[in-house]
Amino acid sequence: MTELSTSTLETLRRDGELVLYRSRIESHKSRFLLVESVTDPPSLCSLKRLEHEYSLSGELDLGWAARPVALERKQGRTTLVLEDPGGVPLDGLLGRPLELTQALRIGIGIAAALRELHDRDIIHMDLKPANILVEPETGKAWLMGFGIASRLRRELQSMSAPDPPDFGQKRGGG
């Protein structure tokens, strides 16, 4: 689907499990985000997270999320390809103080993205600065990192109140 072999990669973030790249495909002037496992071969947990995130692609929108467009396997590596909305990972901005207006803009952008996600009955389950892209000047925010996200309907089923215990006897004097 994408021509990853003809792209230039910029590392945006690396943690103990995954690495996030920004890819520019020169022949199309296209940009994508690529998520790959840090380990080779990748752990089963990492593969399941990438597959789960890809399974949500039809419910995510580029207006508020980095939407998955492909799950590719090339040269023995599994790569989740996301549309690149722009912005920078929020965790990269947090090492220095932000101006109050900038912090408020970013907070409002994150709240707006979460509202869109929750309107689709999805709970992120791994919301952290590393899973949020922001445009620092405008405050626009995009969510990513949906590897353990859950659909709200499933969560509500497991959160229902249990039946009260039946002790088999009536209490009282008598």
C-alpha cells in the first residue's frame, strides 16, 4: 500500500516497546507515522496491540486521531502505518514550562479529541503524553496509541452491579 522503502524516516519517540517514526515519501510528498516494535522479533503483546489499533481504523478520524491505514509486514518487521496529522508528541514538550495560554489551548485540544473518541463509545485506556500529538501554537490535538482501547459497551457490561448476596436467612428478632 505505501512505499516505505522510498521514504525518509525521522524518529519521534522510542520507548521500551515501540518506536514512532515520521515518514516522508518523496515521490508523493506524502507523510505517514510508522509504529514498529523495538525488539526483533516483536513480542506477541506488541503485535496484538498493533493489530488491535489497526482494527479500530474505521472508527477513528484524522480530525482528532492518527488513523491507521495499513498494517504491513516487510523485511520481517510488522509496521502500523498511520495518517500523519502533523504536530509533535506531547511528551516532548513537557520538559520545559509552557505559557499558560499555550497550556490551556493544548488542554482544550485534548479535551475536544477525547470528546470525539467518547462520542464513538471508545475508551482509550492508555492516555498519556506519549500517545498525544499536538500543534503547540494552535493547541490542536490528535490521539494515537489505541493498542488497548476498549469499546464502551463492553466496559459497561463488566461494570454492572452484582446481585446482592443471599444468605438464606431472614435477620431479625423472632
